[in-house]
Amino acid sequence: MTDGGMTFQARLARKLSEALAAAELPLTGDVTPATDPRFGDYQTNAALILAKQRGENPRALAAKIIEHLRVSDICEPPQIAGAGFINFTIRREAVERQTTQLLTDERLGVSRVEKPRRIVIDFGSPNVAKPMHVGHIRSTVLGDALARIASFLGHEVIRDNHIGDWGTQFGMVIHGWKNLLDRAALEQDPIAELVRIYKETNQRATADPAVREACREELVKLQAGEPENFAIWQECVGLSMREFERAYEVLGIRYDIQRGESFYNDRLPGIVERLLNSGLAEISEGAVCVFFRDIPELADKPCIIRKSDGGYNYATTDVATVDYRVRDLKADTVWIITGAPQQLHFRQIFELARREGYTADFRHITHGSILGEDRKLMRTRSGDNVALKDVLDEAVVRARKIVDEKNAELAEAEKAQIAQVVGIGAVKYADLSQYRMTDYIFSWDRMLSLQGNTAPYLQNAYVRIQSIFRKAEPPSPQPSPASGRGISSADANGRESVNPFSPGEKVRMRGMAEATILLNKSEELVLAKRLCQFAEVVPTVLNDFRPNVLANYLFELANSFHAFYEACPVLKSEEPARASRLALCNLTARVLQRGLDLLGIQVPERM
């Protein structure tokens, strides 16, 4: 790509900074996409900022900046608008050069970061002996998308599934195991049986103090390592992990490590002793607490790291987890992805880590909830959380109906593969296309629609492009219709690499190497500019951990492609327009595929 692989936005920002320096105006230039494309492609408010600082006329300052701007190689003459904005319109020839170079760039213009970080991303976090439910979707798919994007940008990512496999509930589970377990039911549906014995034991414990005491004794024996109880606990963990892995396989999620809370048990006494010895913790009413008296919003909210009965809790485990991730895993960045209700807890944990001298960048990435049509948390009729398995199964069943309607003649195996890709992609995209802090309503009709901002709409745009190339090319061996295209792998250094192209597509890329993109119609130019923006959008996702920025970009790209497709004949056009338009189609398909892959969503060849 021209100018050392820089995007239009980056090149304009550099040239703006050079102009400000030449004009002796002390400011670092900032260029953003234009808010209204009628007035240009990019803009800067540098003159407005300077005017406020210096008490001068912003339009006069804008004119002074323009005098020193040297952007004729990529832009039309910059224009002053409004109170003093400077607008930039990219020249058609510059867009033609940029998109032509993108044709042979496997990274589609996206540069790797100059200073990669070693990032532990904690997401998912299901609980043993409990089913994964619809609420797990947000943390799981958000964490996976951020991990994919961070890896693609060159960061070293460690995916950690912090599993809830320890705690007081296991006293009831073990008591229920010994007294209520139905082995046949356990073999048929392990998690359902574990939930049943836990609920029934909990009810008995609530009504009968003797049962409550028996459960407490079972927990004490487990914590002491008594062989029978430890073996029961291990079997519960094993059964649960198998269920989790089935869900992750369907979702296309992978982890580098899976550390349960039990992993940290041996470290907890030393944590408490260390904090007491350092003076960061103190004994209050029999409990060991860390107070944050100098922080007003935390002053009356101590972090309890050992309870008055001598037991440990989530805070103790999470302090040990911080130690492990920074000291053992050598992470310089830690992202923890959970619901918003845990904000206070992690505010305390991260503040304590800073007081202990840790310099890693700790971020708690929160998210909202998934609501039912009644705008309340999704529940079954009995009041339980909706099981994740049921949601995923239903998504595939509903997607299959769409495939049957659109392509009834396809083979059964092909229909099943497509339904899997479309159904699971729809669930993921419905979540990722929302701002992460927004509660959203779970609607099957909306998420599976072929119209609007949905995964099927984007997948269908990709499929339409593939059909163009099938018509344009002689018959050749085709990849399977839903071949996992876009699934990531790790290179020799453990960094994520994405090789989304089938052999046929690699041949097509080589064929495009000699193509030259020509943008003679407005719809072609709009699509090409949008394609150039991919490299600008992807890095911004991590600024505030917002995959919805990428999702919305892909939606706009698909819209631009459909407008281009309606206005510009591809196969029936004459050369050189035909080759140019085929190249634009190829580039659009690659950007759609790569962008969806970064969100953890596959694309089918047919729908």
C-alpha cells in the first residue's frame, strides 16, 4: 500500500501535523471520518481547538492551516465548513490506487501494532454443576471477538476460562449426590441431574437444620481433601467440562487455558498473610479486610479477603488470579469480561493490585443483559434461565427453515452445514452488533432476517458475490458450503493467524494481481472508499472494546455493495470495466469474510 501501508486517515493526520508545525501552531492534528459524506470523506476540528485556546477566529485559523497543507496527491483542495471545520475529499485516482493495492494484500490494509502486548482475556466463566444459559452469550462471544481482533492486530493473547468450580454450593451437590442421585438420569443428561439434586438438597436444607449441617460437613470434608468427596467433586467437574466443550465447539470458541477457582486454593493462605504483613489488610470484626478510605466511592466498601469464620471468598481467589496472570503468565495487560453488576468487585481488586505495585493494565470490560420480548431477563416459564444449548439448537432449526425455503434442491448435508453457519452466526451477530453496555431484546425474527443489520444479511452479500464468480469461472472443485472458512489458527510464536482463503480463492487472488480498479461511477467510488476504511475501523474496536463498530462497518459495506451491484453490471459489462468490477467484488467478499471472522462468524458459499 502507498505511503508505507498507511490508511488515508493516517496519511491525512500526518500531513495535518506537518502543516500545523509549518504554520507554527502548536497542536497535534486529529483527522476523523466526516459526519456527513456530502461534505467530504474526512474532517478535522483543529482550527476550532486552536481558536478556543488562542482567542482567534477559527475560520481564519483554518485558512492558515490549509495554506500549509500538502495533500494534493490524495485529496481535492480542502474546504472550510461551518464554524471552522476543514473537510477532505479523497481523489478518485487515489482511491483507485489504494484499492488496487489492497487486492494483493492478505491483511487488507490492516497494520500490526508497533508495540504488541501480552494480554490475558478472561471471558465465559461458567459454573460447574450448572448449565450454561443465555446470559453466557455476551461474555463468551464478546471475549472471543476481542481476542480475535487483538491477535489479528499482533498482540499475544491468552484466552482464559475462569471456571466456577469451588464454593459452598458443592456441600449441597455432594450431599445430594450421596442421597438423591439417579445414575441413569446422570448418564442421560448430567447437568440436568446435578441441578436437580442441588435444588432438592437446597430445599431440604432450608427446611431442616440437620440437612443444612450435613451439607456443611460435606463441604468441610471436600476442602480438607477427603478422598470420597474429592472424587465426587472431580466427577462433577469432568461432566460439566464435557458439556461446556460441546457448547464451545458449536460456537467456535477456543481457550488457551481453563483455570477453575480450585486452581488457586493452595495460594489463598499466603495471599492473606502477605496482605496482612504489608499493612494493606487489617482485621475488622474477625474478618481480614482491605479498606480504601482515601477513595470516596469505596470508603465504606471494604474488600473482604477472609471471612470471620476463616473461609475464603471470590475476592481472595481473584487476588491470587491477578498474581498468577502477572507473575506466572507474564501478562502486561488483563481484560476481564463480565456483567456490569461486578463493577464494584473488580474496582476493588484492581485498586488492590495497584497498591501492591502491579503495573499491568487491568480492565474490567462490562456488558449489559439479554432481555426477552417482555423486556425482562430471559427466563423459562418455570422462572429458570434459558439454557444456552436450547438457544443454539433453536437457532439452527430456524435457520434450516430459511435454507429450505431458499434452496430446497440442496443436499441434506449441505443444508445442515449452512443452517449451522447461519443460525450460530445470527445469534453471535445479534449480540456483537449492539453496544456492549446496552441491554437488548432477543428476537428470533429480527436476528435471522435477510434484511437489516443481521448476520444473514451480511452472509447473503458474501454468497451473492460467490455466485457472480461461479458464473464467471469455468467449473472447478468447490470447498464444502460451510467449511469453517475463517477459523483461526496459531502460528509458531503462538500468535493468531487467519488464513480464510480456500485454494480457489487464492487462485482468484493471484488472478486479481494484474487487475486495475477503475472507478467511473459514483456507486463504484462509494464502495471502494468503504473498502479502504476497513483498515481504519479494525484497530478502533479495541479503543473502547466495541465490536459493534466493526459490525456496523460491515453492514454499511454490504449496503454499499448492494447499491453498486444494482447500478453497475459486472459480468455483462465491457472490459476494462468488467475486470475492475470483478476485482471490487472480490475485495468486498474478502473484507466481509475477514470482518465476520474477526467477530467469530463464518460465511457459507450458498444460502
